[in-house]
Amino acid sequence: MNGSNHLAESDARPLHPCPVDLRKLQHSLGFDVAARYRRLRVFAGEAGFTDEARWLTAQLLHIERGAQA
């Protein structure tokens, strides 16, 4: 969640926060990360962001496997 110096630098960053920042947001706001990722995956698919949709699918699989352990 660091700033950037120019638009090209901003555009090169992923759309998702790093795991540490995501955990901080989840702790502060109290949202369900898996539910958020499911909604974002739908949006990414509809908007044509196939790489992001694939990343979100992989993260959901990881979360779901961790919940079963």
C-alpha cells in the first residue's frame, strides 16, 4: 500500500494488496476474505481481467484447503 511516483509505476502493481496489508484491512474492517475474493472473481471475469480471475481462483482454493485442514 505504498505510494508510487508515476502512472507507469502504479499500473505495474497488482490489483490486490499484499498478504500483510490484506490481513490488516481484514482485522480493522472485519470482512470475510473468501467472500471478498469470490465477488472480485466474478467482477474480474465479467470485466475481462482473466489473469486476476485466475489469481483469485488460486487464492480461493488455497483458503478452502486451509479451512479443511
